[in-house]
Amino acid sequence: MLQGTSMSSPAVGGIIALLLEANLSLTPQQVKDILATTAIVDSSTGIIPAQGSLPWGYGKQMPMLL
């Protein structure tokens, strides 16, 4: 099973590409803010501190919510 950063990096890269396709004027900080504020937390991630966590970052990305 593929998991971890080996799978999350291309997935998040694809999400970023879609964000930039929709709005090419987004800055890197705006992209980071969008990813951080739209990430979800559930029973798998547990509570995530404001600065993010090592295993989960800011939570799970759900591109359909963007």
C-alpha cells in the first residue's frame, strides 16, 4: 500500500495546480493559507495544533471543498 509523503506530495501538488488554474494570481502564502484552512480533522488525525503536526500537517485535504 502506498502511503505517507510519497502519496500526499503528488496529491497536494495536484490540488495546488487546480487552485492556480482557477486563480493564477494566488501567492505562495495564499495557497498555503487555503490548504491550511480547508484541511479537515477527524478521528484519524486527532487534534492538530495550530502550527500543524508532523504526521498530518494541517489535516486531510478535501479538494471538493475548495
